[in-house]
Amino acid sequence: MEKPDTIIAVRDVDASAAWYEKIFGFENASPPAHGFAVLRSPEGGVMLCLHRWGMDDHPTMRDPGLTPGNGLMLYFRLPSIDEVYQRAVKAGCRIEEDIHQNPRPGKREFSLRDPDGYFLTVSEFHDFGS
């Protein structure tokens, strides 16, 4: 099976990892202060990787002054979005779109920003179809 691993640049890997753990229930599989984090679902699948700005001189991750996520949306399809939504609201997250039904997949979703400003959409799980 082939699967790309999404990596985003963040200011503080440990703080961002803690945020994703708190809001999504992901587990950080990397040691602290490493500059890179692999976030896994409770079932063990890689959900997202975090990379410190400027580390390793990757061309798209050199300048932390760039607007993060220009043209990028992180789209999470989860079995139930209600728990994630409640944790996000309780944590004071910036909710961009409240829970609504997306007419294309016919599933409920909402959108928010992470601490670095990345745009995230959280949807009830669905297949993209063939």
C-alpha cells in the first residue's frame, strides 16, 4: 500500500504536537526536543508529521515568516467528529466553520485553525468513491 505522509512546518514542534494530542487524541511517537514529530492515531496509523521551521534546510521549510498553508487544507476523515469539536471549542480554538453538512459527501464537518494558522477540516469518515 502506498500512502504519502503529510509534513507541515511549525514554530514549536513539541507545543504543536501537544495541541494535536489534546484536540485530536493523536499520539506523538517522537522524543521531545527532537525538531520532528510523528503523530499517530490511536490505532497506530501516521496522521501527520511536524517539522521545525529551518531545520534540515528543506526549500519549502526555510522561512518561518511565510504564511503557513497557503493553498493547503489538512482534511481529517474521522469516525466521529463530535468529540474533536467539543475539545476544540473547550480549548478556545479558532473555529472557521461550525459543524454543517457538506453536500458533496453528505457528511458533517467543521473547520478550524491550528496554533500555526494551518486550515483544518474535520469530517465524518467517508470514502471518496471511485
